[in-house]
Amino acid sequence: MKLLRYLVLILILCNIPGIVLVGYGTSAGSFFSYLSFLLLLLFYFTGKRHKTAWPFVLFGICFFVISGLTFIDDEKTFYIDFVKYLLLVICGGELARKTKLSELYILLLVGALSILVNAVFFPLDYGRYSGFYLDPNSAGFLCLIGCALSFGLKNEKWKLIGLFIFTFCGVLTFSRTFFLLWAILILISIFQSGKNLKIFTLGIASIVLLLSVAALLKLNTVRLSMVDSVLNNNASEQTIEEGSRRNTWAMYYDRVFESPILGNGYQTFTGAPGVDNNSIGVHNNYLRIIGEAGVLPFFIFIAIYVFLLVKSLKTFKSKVHLTLLAISLLALHLTNHNFDTISHVTFVSIWLYFRLTLTEDNPIEEEQKQLSTL
């Protein structure tokens, strides 16, 4: 049973189906995608089942039903995505409930190191790296989540090692979201404990190290010059704002107001060919949800993450990593429109939900006794 649990965790958190899809084609990618969900179902039905994360289920049903009734371009894709999302939040919720912080941390660390491997052994002309996650922004999200979870470790050595790796690999993605939120998280952690000031120094050291090895790696020159300019205090607002998400969001505001109650239909805000005239997509889950399915799923989605943040603030002094994680997740949805397919963000969201709501005896309580060993 433990082997099955680890196998499913690797498939989901390390985006194995996506890697296989790119490396070996659609057939192989589809096989591993279906395999991951079949194994997830097997895990769910062969073990003891507990309470489901119903807010996520309610949101998923509302979003897919309303957006699907409004407009569907490809029915097969719609129903597959709908079923996969429900399986992830129901069966994956049971998996998240039984996943210890240390296990989640180690797998995210493996995912982050894949970004470094990508940069060193498989350099790209694009100069932004993503490892297992194929998209640099998604990879940056993973590194940010890893940074937040690092603060939950009791072992200072592993905490600092992990933070350095997540920070350095996050910088390799050249995600502006990662840079901004990383700084915010570190400042909040310093407010919780002045001892965390050394982590800020560690982060600056990782950026300086990156700049020193830039000549050895094919790094994105535009983003690299932006980082260098910020460190030297001569960055222009125009450079930082170039390609800003705010400009992308503005393309969709009128369409949101055209149909705010029921939305415009499934995938109409994702840049899908033949469905969305703006091929780049909205890059904002909040705008995507209200734009595709209207106000009801929008308010449910907002309520879920505000609840996580408010609940986590009650543990701020003793478990700051939960607050940092809640803030990260709230902010990440501002720059991504793939909440239904970016599995590691959804999985971690449900993991956080259970950490903040469970009161009964379960493996999570046992994990608190084991954190000091990592």
C-alpha cells in the first residue's frame, strides 16, 4: 500500500505523464495519464476512506456544469477534464490527507532539482528552465511552494539546504511571480521570527551564484538583465513591466462583463485554438473562472482560499509554513489559468486544507513527531 502511495505521488507531483507526452508522443502520454488516475482510484478504494474535501468538489461541479452548459468546443476533452478534476480532488484528497510534510517536501525537492538538471544538461535557447513541469511558470510555482514548506521543518540544516535549492532552482525559471512572492514570503517569515533573516541572505547568495555561472548556462538574457539591474538598483519600470500579466488581464475585462452571471463557456479564457481569440490566455484563474462560469463558482473558489488563509493565520506563530503556503496559493492563481490541469498546485491546496481542518486522529498527527528527524 505504501509503495502504491509513493508511486501515485511521484506521478502527480513530478508530472510524469506530461514528461512522457513531450518525450514519447501523445499515445504514451495518454497512457501514463490514465495510468496515474487508475492507480489513484486503486489507492482510494483499497484503503480506509475518510472525509472528502467537499468545498473543492462543490467548486469543481459548479464550474464544469455551468461553463459546460454555456459553451463547449470539444465535448470529449471537457468530460475527460471534468472527471480527472473530480478524481484529483476526491481520490487525490485521500492521498493528500495521508501524505506527511516530509514526504511532500522530498518529492518537491526532486521536482526542483529537475529544473537544475534541465539547465545544466539540456540547455535551451529560450533560457528559462522548467524540468519536469515543462512550463517555467509552473516550475516556479513548485519552487515557491517548496520554499513555504521548508519553514515547517525542525531540522535547521535540511531547512536551509532545501531553501537554497528551491530558491536557486526557482531563479532558473526566471518567473517574475517567483521573485516577487519569494521576497514577500521571506519578509513575512522574518516578522514571525528574526532568525529567518539569514534566509534572506541565503536567497541573495543563490542569485549572486546564478549570475556568476550565467556564462556557463544558456539563460534568458532579457530576464537575466532584469535581475542584474534590480540588484544594481538601475532597473527601469518599463523593463520590469514588459509583458506584464496586467496587460494580459486587460484583454479579457470586457468579456467578463459581457456575461458575468453564467460566463462565456469552458476554455474560452485559456487561449485554446478556435475558442479564444487571444492565444496567450488570461493567465489568471480568478478571471478565468468568472469569465467562463460566472459568479457562483468564482465566489466559491475565492471563499476556499480566503478560508485557508484566515485559518492558517491562527497558526502563524507555531506553524508559519501553513500561512506562507496559503499566501502563495492565493497569489499563484493570479498568474496562472490552469487550475484544472496543474495537478501539483491543486494537490497541495487540498493538503493544506486537511492540515488546517482535521481534528481526528490520523497520520498527520504522527508526522509532527517525525519532523525533527528531517
